[in-house]
Amino acid sequence: MSSKINSIFTDKAPNPVGPYSQAIRVENFVFISGMIALIPGTNDLDVSSFEAETTRVLDNLSAAIIAAGSSMEHVAKVTIYLRNMDDFPRLNAIYATYFKEPYPARVTVEVSRLPKDVSVEIEAIAVVV
């Protein structure tokens, strides 16, 4: 039996800047593409501060997750890409306002460069219950 793959789109998250979907749903799993601090509707960057950027990223991630029929409470795995690991404590302070226990499994990786030279990109896997 093959699983149907559904592309998820919402105008509450930014339009993709390349050939990919905001999210893909396969059965009860939702795979959210890496989100950066693009403002939905305009695709302008919100990088006035690291905190503003991270908040915009998590708002975008949440919008895609909700559009797929899930919620932040049902995120199972998060991958975070940071341009500077010195931002890790500030990231965690904001992250903790979006996720509650039991926290998703997570990995955070420092990278040399991200799309549009942003400071943070976040992707996730959620379940639909």
C-alpha cells in the first residue's frame, strides 16, 4: 500500500523561495521545511534582532504545522541551524515559550551560512492526532 503525499500551504507562513513545499503530510506525519524569518505575504526578512528573527521563524513554523492539522504540542523532532552557537541561550529562551514538556527531540547545529544570510533556520516533524 502506498501512502499519499500531500503538500501543505498556508498564507500564514512565507512562500517557499525555491522548489519545495512549506510542509508535506504523509499519513499522520507532517514534515515542515526549514523556516527562516520571512514575513508572510511580503517575504521580507524580519531580522531587526536575533529575538525578533527567532520569534518570526517559530511563528512561521507554527503556522505551517497548524495548516497541516497538527499543533506545536505534537511536534516530535526539531532541527535548528544557527549561524552562531553563541546565540544558543537566547534561542532556548524563546524556544521554551513555544514548546512545553515533553519537549520534542532536538538537534542544534552551527552552520557557516543560511539562506538569505539569516541567523537561524528551523525545521520540524510533527504528528497529527
